[in-house]
Amino acid sequence: MNTKYNPKKFMKTSALFFFLISTLVAQPLSNERATEFINALINESDSLEYFVLPEELAISKRLGIQYEGVKNKFLISYDIPAEIIKDIKNRKINYNIDIQNIDDEYSILNFVVSSKNYKTKYYFKNEYLISPPYFCFNDWQVIESEHFTFYVSEPEFFNQYSIEMLEKFIVEMFSVMHYTKEEIQHLKENKIIYILCKDEDEIEKLTDYKARGMCNLAYDYLITTYNCHYHELVHLLVNFKLKELPLYTLPFFQEGLAVALGGRGGKEPGVILNLGQFIAKSGFLDYTELLTVNNFKNYDASMSYSLSGFYNKFLLESITFKDYQNLYKKYSSTNISGSIISLNDLPVSSDWKQYLNSYSNNSIEVDFDENEFYLVMESPYYFLKENDNYYLFGTKGSILISTPDKQENYTSKIFQEFYPDQEYHSEKYLVRTNDNEISVYNLYTNNLIANYVSGFTLDMKLVPNQNGFYKFCIQKDIFDEQVENWSIKILEDK
């Protein structure tokens, strides 16, 4: 897939003309303009749209996603709280504004209500409102692919393989969500904007939240620290499919769908779904305990997300996506705090129990007959055998696998995290093991692609260890390449 560096190109002709005329002379934000903007914001004026940088306003509108009851989409999460606006209008409280000029073009407008201990800030370019992400990523490296425009903070942590995997995933989602030809063409022309930050601190600068990834609803930006953040991509894709929807959806469906199709940040779907199945089968948690907002939030995210993801996987395989779409939208509204999902809208419990007991995704096995495998390669520190479906590993340490598709000038964050004192040489897979766990990472995406944890199995079987060799099987389709294209190195874990 060809990629090229390219400037932003989301403006319609009229917006482009207006933008060029209005910015012939760069000028910082004036007090008069700042006052007009705050007054328009407090009074919810119809003129607010004209304060926004035309280029970014076009970005906000490019996918045609609209939220019920939201007058100005570009202000989602940036608006002043309604109770403060009400008190200002009723002259119960006062506010102050202060302008901080960054340079000849950019300014920050600080808005402070001391009596309420509230403050926020707005970014401006040439007297036009811009979002914090736009302010930060404007000079980052830009890469374009068929359906994406990437803004990359640190290019050494990104690679062509990740772009190809994201493109592959989005094509799969087109099929799952039954995208029309017109919808697919619309995404090709308008692009998903994928903003790749180097760490959580950088995300906080863009969003004011300490997070590893999120979908910015105001401008449909996908902001993340992950090379392949499928979970957040699902959030964006389902919103685009629905086009018009309420702002909030019960998390059982909203997060459940994103987990079912996209896993969670840094963990691919199979890993999370296996955990969800274990949680349900072991009786730690029942899906009926997650059907309200409060109940969902009361449980640790590793449990609520995993189980709701597994249940939504069951739903997607039990009903049509059109019916699922209707169910998703039924439990979306402008206020979901008191809502509860009716069991009458879900499949009967016998169907769920049958799915729960029949689902199998055994990407890693620790129970096997070694006689069914034949030897492929060995050394004093490892051996590798195979049959039709699995590779059998025997190893004295963690396994580092190199393949021919080297990603030049790329550094893996996961490798750096685990082995900060060792050099990374474009290896693709890392298999880490100990008595209780086996983890398989794709170092090009930094995602966990397969996992076995003895404590998350019903029989709690440890990883077999014979004569200092850990022995386990990994499904062949976890890897992109055949074993003859591998080069293996053993690492000692500290």
C-alpha cells in the first residue's frame, strides 16, 4: 500500500476561500473578539459556528455524524457547564477572561469563574477557535493511506505494517457493519483522522484527560498512544454507520461492541473475549449485573468490559447487524443514567448458555500430546515442533522472532518497556512465558495477540516445565508467516 505525506484537505471550496481571505494577515486574538466569543458561548448564539476556524469546522462536519440535542457538535466536551451558564445569565456569579498570546498566530483564551472554582481555556488561530488537538498536532508528520490521515508525534514508533493492519481491520468492519458503497466511498474521500501520540502525557495535552486513547466526538478525531487502536476505531465506525444518534449509549452496548470487535487498547479481541468467557463460566460475574450505567461502572473495567464484550460477540452472532443496530440505538439517549436494558430485548438465557459453553478460541494450549508434532528446529535453548494447526514451543526463556518484513527506522514501545537495556532490531514477535502465563506480542503493532493465564482458567493448569524447558502450543494463524521464514532468539527475563 502506497503512503504519502500530504497537507490537510478537508475544506470545501467556499470554506477554503473564506479561510485564505481571513488569514492574509496573521493576528493574535483581540479582547473584542474574545468578548464576542464568550458572549456567544454563554447565550448559545447561532453565530458560534462563525468563530470556528473554517478548516477545522469542515473537519467536524466531514463524516456527517450528528448527535440528537447537540446544537454545536464542535463544542462537545468544550462547552461551559449548563449550571455555570445559568448562574452567569442570572447574574449570580461573575467570570474573568484573560488572553495569552503564544505567537503572532496562536492565542489561548482563559475563562475563569473563581466563585465556582471553575476554569477552562480555548485555543485560537488568527482569531478563530481551534480545538486543543488541532493546536498540538498541526506540525506533526502527516501520512495518508486509503481510509486514514495519520498525524504522528514520534515517527520512529509507527510503521507501514500498522497502517496495513488498520486498513485490513476497517475493511473487515465494512463487512460486519454492512456499510454501503456510498458510505465506504465517503470514508475514502474524507478520511479517518488518526492522531498518534507518543505517551499518555501527550494525550493529556490534546484532551485534558490522562488516557491511552479516545474518540473525540467534536471533530471525530481518533486520539491514541496505540499503533492499532481497534477499540476506539469501532466507536467511530458505529457512529458513522448510525449517522444520527443520541450522545450517550449504555456502556453494556457501547463498550461491549467495541470490545467484541476491537478488543481493548493494546489487547486484540481474542485475548479479551477469552477472559470474558472465563468470567461468565466461573460465575465471577453475570451479564445481567451490567445492564445499567451504575452497575457497569461499579465493577473493575477488566471484568465489565470483558464480559460485556463477550456477550456482545454472542449477540452479533445471534441476530442480524440491523437488529443489533436498532438495539444499540434503543439504549442510547441524551440521559442514560436511569436506563436499564430489558431482558426481553435480549436472546433467551438458554441460547446464551449454549454459546457460552460452545465458544472456543484456544490460541494457546498447555495440554497436548507431543507425539502429534514433528521437529522443525532446535538449539540448546529452544526447540520448535509443528502439526497442521499448532506450533509446539519448548524454551528456556522468552522468544524473540524475526521475519523478512523488517520495519526500517522503527522502534517498538513494548520491547523498550520489557527490555530497556537491549537493542531492538526490528523483530516482529515476542513470546514471554513463566509458570503461570504465556503472552504473545506483535511488536510492530505493540498489541497482545494471544494470552494464557492459568488463574483465568477453570482447571488453573500451570505452564508445563520439563528439564528447564517451558512447553506450550500456539495456533499457527496467530502469526502472519510460516515457520521457515522465522529467525529465533532467546531472551532472559529479569
